[in-house]
Amino acid sequence: MAMVGPWELSNRSLVPTKMLTTCILLWLVFLVTGVKDQPLSTPRPPIVDVGRFCREHLWFNRKQHRLCELHPNLLPSVEEGAIEGIKECRYHFRHRRWNCPLSNITAVFGSNKLRTRNREMAYLQSVVSAGIMFHVTRACESGDVFDCGCDTRFPQTNPSGDWSWGGCSDNIRYGMYFTRQFVDASKDGDKAFDAMTKHNYEAGRQLIVNNMGIKCKCYGVSASCTSKVCWNSMPKLREISTKLTDKHTRAHHVNFSKKKVKLVPMQERERHTKQDLVYLMPSPDYCEPNKRHGSVGTHGRLCNKTSTGVDGCALMCCGRGYQTMLRTVTESCHCRFYWCCYVECETCTRQEELHVCN
């Protein structure tokens, strides 16, 4: 095994930072804007040629095209949510054999979408649905669209008497409604696959609903908290995608009953809830490229020589072995902060050992 060499020092570099006055101004802006009150942004400008805009989205089916015509300003949020969902998928599976090698929304919607029925597809369906609901809801409370706004329907009572409902709550009611209408309209014509898809779409959305939290802001003179206003807030999408990754591991194997026209557990004791992920077929090993399964294989993939997990060379390389190579990494090091206001760093290089699957 090659030894990692010592740090090699070269030229010094100065990394300037903001002036003290700028820092103070930014801090004041942070204090002022830390409240989630009613949105101050202006709505997105309306799409002028709605028909052309909707026709450009070739992956729409008839119902989705109609929803596009009725709510064109929400479509950017739909696309953003789907892409963010795919990014979350790629993040969580980056060290696994199946690394979610998808690049755009047509991998999930449209005539060329993946049609695998395994637990990886279950995860992808749920995280994309959650991402779309998240971004549609964010668009509502931001004031960027005309279709919806903040959720101002608060419970009549609150857990304690030292705060009151107010501000701009995330409108998950509308986010859930619109996402159901749009995403669930994507049908394949196969009753079993459509039932699996619909269930996993809903599981992703339900996870957001069940993890809603309460955020509060204090008001008062000299940072005192004489009054406190609170609102309902969604969790971060990364939190939702992480929980869905755990559900992927514990996904339920189901069958489609033509008689009951619904999904039923393969084993009676393994009943699933609407928050669980379900799949119809076992997963392949993903060792070799397979376009039908959305697999690029593991040839040339990086692996962890010392890990016994899914990222370890033993599992990642599927028994084919691996090669070791060195690369030079250059980065800032030995940084010192000087008052006021700059940071002085040195540039260091080191040798890094990489392991690549055969």
C-alpha cells in the first residue's frame, strides 16, 4: 500500500473577506429577515403563450397537459421538485451499486420512463413525489404564483398560552392536492404497476405531512420575547429523503390481487401502511449495465477498500476485484484569520489513494 506523503508547502495566498461594515450590515439583514411573515416577493410574471409552453413538455399526458393549461405558473415548481427529488436519490445512493444514474424528469414521467418494479423504483417514485409537493408548497407561501398562498387556517387552540398562531404557514393542503392531481395522473396502463406507483407517490407525500413542525419568532424590545408567533413548517427535503432511504431498506414485497384490485402483502404478517414503500419484483444485482433496469453497472466505480458495507470493494465490485491508483490533491491548509478582516492560507498537496472496480 502506498504511503500518503507529507504536506508539501508552496506559495502563500490571501483570501479576502468582507469588510467589517459589510459584516455588520449583513448581520442586521439577518436579524430583520429571520421572521417568516407574509411573503413580500412579487408573483412570477404570467406565462404569455400557455399553449406553446405546455406543448413543449412532451412527457405530459392528456390530464397533465390540461393541468398545465390551468396552472402554468406552478409547472416550474413541478419540474424543480422532480429534479430535486432525483438529486436526493443520487445523493443517498451514490455509494451503492445502483447509484440512481438519472439525469432528467423523463426518467420518471412520460413514455420513456423507467418501468422497473423493484424497491429502487419505489424509492425513486416516493422521493420525486415528495420533491414536487415540497416545491409546489414553497411556491404557494413565497408569493411567486397566483394559484395559492399561505395557509392561514390555524388550530383554535395552541399547546401553551405563551405564544399565538400567525405568520405564513406552509400550505401543504394545496401542495398535497395539486401534487396528487398532477403526479398521480401519470399512469402506465398496467394495473399492478400503476397501483404500486400510486402507493409510493402517496407515501412520499404522507411523510411530509407527518413530519410537519412548528417554528416560532419572538417579538419584543431589546431581544426580549414579550410575544411569540408560530406557524406550521415543512421539514427540509433532505430530512424527508433520508427517512425515505430508511423506508427503502424496509420496503414491503407485495402482489397485485386482480380479484381485490389492490396490492396485497406476499406474506400475511407483513402488512404495509400507506407510509411504507412497496415493490412487486426483487431487485437485480446491478453489477452489469442494463438499460431496462436503469443500471450502469459497477465497472470503473470507486470503492472503499476498508469498508464492509455497500460501498466496500468486496460488494461494489461484485467479486471482480479492483485496482489501486494515486492522484494528487491540492487544497488550502494552515489557514489563519487576521483581524480585521482577512484569512491567510497556504496551498498544500497530498497523494490520495483510490480504488476502482475492474
